[in-house]
Amino acid sequence: MQFKTLLISFIFSALVFTGCNNKKEETQSDAKTEKEIQNSFTLKSTNGQNINIVLENDKILIQEYANKIVLLNFFATWCPPCKAEIPVLKKLQDKYANDLVIISVLLENDKTNEDLINFANSYGINYIITNGVENMNFQNALGGIKSIPTMLMIDKNSNLFQKYVGMVPSEMLDIDIKKVLKK
């Protein structure tokens, strides 16, 4: 009789642990799916354009600009150095229009697209500005932007070529763009 009780306890325990194991595998699968989702972002520009970005291994894939150099510019409208670099970015966008796309990623939560369009018009901005919650998710996935302005130069193969923190002299950006073009 004791043997039967022990056997039933053993079988019951085995079933319980097996059930927990399967549930754990589902949780790991869900976490994987969530991680994949966190690596894919759709930034919205002030003119309604979607910019699809995927972080894959060490690459930053920007689907709409796969064959261009992309300069991601993380900024805020209240930031004096961010405002001071606008003329440099405008000149670069004009000079390298066929090879370069500048995408400014706003790191503020309280700006409407109308606010940003007015900001862009007052500074004569000729490059893309994105706005929305997804901007914050994207910068978090990159490890968080600690100070602004911060720029990431991505080459035509979606590799991070250079990270710039703070104001960058136009000559340095120009030299780096030429280096990427020679690759």
C-alpha cells in the first residue's frame, strides 16, 4: 500500500514539473518574440513619412535609405547646441543630396508635428525630422542617448561608422562622409 502511494506521488510530481517546464518554454518563446519586436521601429516624420528601422546584430537597417549614408541626429528643440548645428546639417544635406540622408530624431514628448514644422520652417531645415513615442523606444534600444546632440553616421552597408556626441565641426563630418563614400 505504501508503495502505491509513493508511486502515485512520484507520477503526480513528474506531471507537475513537466507542465511547468512547457510553460517556461512558452515564456522564453514569448520573450524572443518581444525582443524581435523591440528591434524593429517605425519612426514617423513630420510630413507623414514612415521610416522603418531594424536593429540586427551590429547593423542599423533603414529600409527606405538602404543605399545611402544616413546621419541620425538625436536632438531637442530647447537645446542650444542642437540649434547651433542646424546650419551645418543643412549644408551637408545640400552638398551630399545624392548620397546622404539626415534624419533628426526628436527626444521630446510634448511637441506636436505642427510645433516641429514651425521649428523647421523658422530654421530653414531641409532634412527629415521624426516625432513620436517610437523615437524614445528607438533611442532606448540603442542603449539610450545620454546627451544631446548625438549623431550616428551609418554607412551604405548599414554599419555604424561613427558616433558623435556634442557639437561636431562641419569639417569633421565632411571628412567622414568622404571616407564612407570611398569605401
